[in-house]
Amino acid sequence: MGEMSSFQLGVIGALFLSVASSVSIVICNKALMSNLGFRFATTLTSWHLMVTFCTLHVAQRLNLFVSKSIDMKTVMLFGILNGISIGFLNLSLGFNSIGFYQMTKLAIIPFTVLLETVFLKKQFSQKIKFSLFLLLVGVGIASITDLQLNFVGSILSLLAIITTCVGQILTNTIQKKLNVSSTQLLYQSAPFQAAILFVSGPVVDQLLTKQNVFAYKYSPIVLAFIVLSCLIAVSVNFSTFLVIGKTSPVTYQVLGHLKTCLVLGFGYTLLHDPFTGRNIVGILVAIFGMGLYSYFCTEENKKKQSGDLPLSSQVKDKDNTPLLVGKNNTGHQEEENHHEAKKLNKESSI
């Protein structure tokens, strides 16, 4: 019992760290991109991952964690896939309207549920699906404004959804199947993610901003915010791997939409962004959906442990992890909170 309580405290700590660091980096990146004009998000992400790897390397040298060897082909493909997913998300934001980009983010949850149901044979109860539906409706009401479709943007969004879902499912699966911690997996994969973004980042950013990151004039204040963003990103990357490892990809996406609601609230409170009754209603519906998701997952976990659920529902690794009760497996990829900063920036310029 004490071990389970300790595990649940660890999950709560991971969730809190993820939310706090994500909201912090959104605010920092909004100042960097909107106020200081540094709009090179993909290149900035590569620097985030480089600093993350260097920080973990120092920690490993200080014996703060033990590095575990992972099959090189597996970790290389995993790192490259996650790097590509970040590039597609950035391109999706650049080629689509804010509303369509938000639809892309909302589509990640049902697509993840579909993939896990078809390929991993996981089962999701009707109550869980209903709570996720309420959550998505709430976030949609709060954040979706315009919906402008174009062919290139739609293809990029579809590729972003597929690569993001597969990457997050693999983050959870690799940690369990290979018995590695979130820190060990991040340490092994960060160099490959950083490398592909470091090469492709300047090209993607020039395509989106029509500016060259290497020709940008770096003032001391810009450099200070870049350093701050990179330091916060260490916590974002670590907590992402930790949350997905301790819970599940779907729970991580639910948490991501909680961050969206918080960013909207902070944007109104601290940055004086426009805020309407529609935003308030959407946030309240989304929070209600999150509450139902956590409650239903907790109830199903209790029934499963007591043996009350039918055999067909007691599937190994079933994705019924609530926000405050994690799966009992070893505790990723920074799911790019600067998208929220870029979104806020684009909204404020309209």
C-alpha cells in the first residue's frame, strides 16, 4: 500500500512538473517570439534538445542516474521520428489557420485511441470515450476560431498527427518493453532528435518566416531569453517522457489540453489577451471532461484490482490511467509548447 501511495505521489509530481514547466516555457517563448521578434521555433527546439542532452550527460557523469544501453537502431529511429513530428507540427502551424491547427491538436487523442485499439488491442470503455469527447468539445469551443482549409496544410496536419501519435505511443511502449526509465530513454534519444532538427530547423524556419536564423541580430536580451527557454525546456522534455512513461499517451494528451486551458487563462490574466464568454464556457466544459476522465479511470482501476470487471475488460496495459492515478510501470519528447506561444503570437497580430 505504501509503495502504491509513493507511486501515485510520483505521478502527481510528474504531472505538476509537466504543467508548470510547459506553461512557463509558453510565456517565455511568447515574449521571445512576439515581443523580441525571434520566430525561429524549429531551430530553437533543436537547441532545447541539445541543452537537455548536455544536462543529462552531466547528471549521468555525477552518477545521478545510470545510463542503460538501448538498441541503436531502435533509439535512432525513435529519435528521428520525434524530430520529424516536431517539424511537421511547426509546418502545420505555419501553413494553416489557428483554428485548423487547433483541430489538428484535438485529432491526436481520437487517433491515438484508434491506433492503440487496432494495433495494441487496448480497450476504452464508453465512459472513458464520453469523457474524452467532452474534453475535446470544451477545448474546441475555447480555442477554435477560424477554420480555413488548404491542401498542403491538410497534408502536413495529417502527417503531424500520425508522427506525433506513433512517437508518443512508442515513448510509452519502449519504456515498458525495454524496462528503461524516462531519463534513460531521453538521454539516448535526445541527440538524434536534436541532430535532425538542427539540420532541418533553419530550412523550415526560413520557409515559414522568410528570415535566416544565422543572419538574425542577437541582442543580449534575446540571448538571455533563449538561454532561459533552453533551461526550462530541460524540465519540459524530462517531464514529458516521465508523464508518458508513468501514465499513457492518451493521458498525456489530456494533460496537454489542460495546459491549453491554463495558457488561455494566463494569456488573459498576465498578457491581457482577448477573452470571451465562449472561452470561459469552453474551459469549464473541458475541465469537467478532464474530471470525468480521471474519475472514470480511477473507478475502472479499482474494479480491475478487485476483479469486478469482466475478463474482456481486463486487458494488459489497458489505457485507463487518470490524471492523478498512474499505471504501475517505469517512469518524453517535448511536445512543443512553443506552438502555444506561436499561436498566441499569431492571434495577437490579427
